[in-house]
Amino acid sequence: MNASQMISGGLDQVLAMFMIDVENMTDEQLAEKKMGVGRSPIDMTAEVALFNAMCSKILSGGTAQYDPEAMGAAMAELDSREKACAALKENTDKLSGVIGGLSDEDLGAEITAPWGEPITKAGLANMCVGHMMYHDGQINFIQTLNGDNEVHWMKLKG
């Protein structure tokens, strides 16, 4: 197994964890903004789906730039469990395939991140895994605030 396959496998694992956590929330919990100002889990799911799509494009040799207005409009379209989870799965599966196909030489290539800074392809690929885990952790915390202390990913096989 090479480095790109390890990163791709990590992304697949975090996707499974993220999805099972979202599956174990009610629609009301997914839409709720804690204290009226927090971000909802559905917003976090939509953000991760769109970030992964941007990164897939960049890691495939294209360009993408973070635009807060465009991101907000695209996130508003992913306003349900079904839409956000479908986009997350589709975009993350595509990203995983792109990452898994990168050579060690490709991983060392410098590119421009969506926010305009230089980064290696390996750095951006790793950031995708960390970004998804970060938001899954936020979702886990929201679950505990709702009285759900179960570690849902423990149900996953493999």
C-alpha cells in the first residue's frame, strides 16, 4: 500500500464514521443551531461535501477558489439529510478515487489551495481527512448535548 492509498483509505473510514453519526440524528437535531447561533450538523455536512468537491477538482489538476457567497448558496441547496448525505458520499467517493490514484511524485507536487496558499497535494489530501474528522467531532459533541453518548462508529465492520 502506498501513501496515496493510505490517505484514501483514511478518507473512506472517516466518511463511514461521519455517515453513521448523521444517520443516528433526527431531522430536527440535524437542522438545529444550538443556542440559536451555532452551526447545524446539516450545514457542516454540506460544507464537507462541497469542500471535498473543490479538493477533488484541484487534486485532479484543475483549479478552485473558495468563494464564501458561492459556498453559502451551494450549501443552501443541500438543505436536507438526503441531499447533504448524497452529496457528501458522491463527492468523497470521487475524492477518494482521485487521491488513491496519485503517485508518490504527485503527492509532493505543489498546488494552490482553495484559499489561495501553496500546499502540496499530500497536504491538501490530508487536510480533507482532518477537515471531515473535525466536523464529525463537532457532530459528536452535538449528539452528547442531545443525550446521545453512544459511539456509533463502533457498529462499523472492517
